[in-house]
Amino acid sequence: MDTSLSPTPSALAPGAEPISLLLTGLRAIADTRAQGQVLHSLGDVLLTALFATIADCDDFVSMGIFAKTQLAWIRQYVPLVNGAPSHDTFRNVFMMIKPAALLAITSAWVGSLEGLHVRIDGKVNRGVKDPETGRGRLHLLRAWVGEVGLSVGQAVCAEKSNEWATLPELLRSLELKGALVSIDAMAGHPQAAQQIHEAGGDWMLALKANEKGALEKISAHFRELCGQHATVPEGKLPEGIPVPKTLHPSELVPQQWPPAVSCHKTQEMNRGRYEEREVIVVPVGDWWPKAFWWYGIKSVICVIRRTMRQRHDREFPTQEVHYFLSSLEPTDAAGIAAAIRKHWHIENGCHHLLDVTFGEDHSQVRDRACAQSLTLLREISAKLLKDHESKGSIRSKRKEAAFSPNFRSKIIASIFHNAHA
């Protein structure tokens, strides 16, 4: 990832309030345009684009319209002495800057990762398509901190490559000491555990069929622990377990685990869907001789999910079993269960939000670097909207910001508060 245009650490003033880093960071991005031939400073254009994104503008044309129609309001915060930037100006600026420059701002905003949970997952921007093949051209691997709601790292997967080829680059870019890193199945390799462990972080990796030997050994161990030595037929419960006729939780308890095993169970009913999650954590021992391949491993985790939908007349509940490996201590099943659930916040708190609320998959920007810079701008916008104390979804707040200059001013007030800290 090119960091040539990233703000320097001194420019980002690490001792400042986190929100003030946004204003100083945007103004510190180097401008490589011919200065005698531009009408607007780079910082002014980027701030105007941020205001427009908050106000429900998802493309360059909308940004240009916003700048023209809201010029008087914008000039309360940005000089724009030469009038409103056009949609071409927004496009040229975002094609010129490097995504690393905006990523440096979000990373500085998050600060130290010690004690935080870094979720890593991939996302394809469907709108950034190759005109010949129709395939998505921007496949981002994102390191997202849900406690703050911002990315601290991103890496673009090369075309015709998988996420695993890009993961080491992303991990090297992060200061992981004291952080917990969770990654889905694409990182279920000992090399990922080694890299995170050597960086001083804890890890939790999903285990799938890409590590066949480990998966077979671990699944056999859990079947032995619960007295179930044969594989359960798909869609059926173990022998002797009554088929549930209602959604009553007590009828969905097929396993009995040894008292020494750390377990945690939850039940949820939401919109006619019942889900029971059982998390069982065991320490690594002599039962798995090849565990030493996974640097720092301490626990092996089994997650059993049983679901039923009230509107479906099905004979059996759906049951899924997932396995995870981790460097966390095997004594806190409740804490590990919470971390597993929190990993998927990257899907609904980031990826789903960008697609549904900000229309990212419908964006027709073809340039990959430009599209990546825009996704970072959307993250910052979502952060500002979410942090505002008013009630309502981010979608409703964007609509209100579009129609109400007063509300828009409240959303961005924190950017300019104590700006010189």
C-alpha cells in the first residue's frame, strides 16, 4: 500500500483529541496538483466532500450539487473563496490522493490497539467492475475496530488472488501488541497465528476444511467428550434426543459435557427465529500432538448453533457446528463466546452499513484507489453520524442532515471543537 501521501505522525499530533485529528489530518494531506492552476485547496475539497457524504450524497455529481446549493452554509466552515467545487473537481481530487493518506487519519483516530479487538474480513465492492469481464475489481481486506467504528488497516487483494495472499501484508502494517485479532476461515493457517503471536497480539482463527488434519482431530475430540462417537446425519439430532415440537429452549439440548469443560450457552428469540448458541472451550493437551504448529495456542473452541423459524414447519431444527483456535485462556467460555459474536460486527456494523446505507455496491467509480478512498470517507461519515447523541438510524440521520442545515451543523460540530488541540 502506497503511503507516500500519508500525513506524518507530527502532522497528526498524536496528543490531540481524537476528533481533532480528522481536521488536521485532512489539511495535512500533501497536494500534488499544480498550485497555480487550482481554485480550491485540497483540504477544503475533502472537507466539503465529507459534509456532502454526511448529507446523503453518494457520488461526485451529488457532491457537486450539494456544494453549489449549500455554498453559504459550507462557507461557515470552509472558505471556498472561488465558489463551489464541481463534480469534476471532487473526482480529480479523489483520483489524485492515495487511500493511505485517509487510512493514516482513521488509524491515528483509533490510537493504540492494546486492549482492542481487531476484526479482519474481506469485502468486494460490486460496483467497481471490469468492463470486459464484469467482475469486481476492488477486493478489500479490512482490519476494523468495532469499539471505535473505524478501520486501522486495509489491503487490496490482487486480481486473481485470494485473501490469504494479502493477509501478511495487512498484519505487518498493524501494531498488534496487546490486541485481539479475529479472522474467519481464510486465515485458518499456522502462519497467521505465528505472525500475530510474534507481533505481541492474541488471536482467534476459524478452522475449516483448508486444515483438514487439524479439523478431523479436533472434531473427533469434541465428539468423544460428549459421548458421541459417530457423525450426526445432516439435519438430525444425536440418537436419543427428542425432536422438538415447539420453540421451548429446554428441548434443544443434545450434548452433555464433562464438568471440567468451560461452557457458555445463550438463547435468543427474534422475529420468529429461535437460536441457541453453545460455546465449549477446551485446553490444548496431549490429545493433539501437532498443536505446536500454532504459535501461542491455548484453547480449542466448538460453537454449536441450533436455529428454528416459527413460520417454517420443519421436522428438525437446523444445527451447525463451527470450530475455532485461539491463544486466549481456555477458562472463560463466556468471554470467548462474546468475542466470536463481536467478530461479525464487521459485517453488520461496517460492510452491511456501507452497502445498504451508503450505497457502496452501487457506486460506479472504476478507479480502485479512488473507490478505496471513498469507502474510507464513508467510514468517517458513519462514525460522525453514529456518535451524535440524537436518536435514529444512520440512514435517518443522513436524511435529516440533507434537509436540515442546523442538524448538519450539530453533526460536524465536534470536528471544529478544540481544533487546535
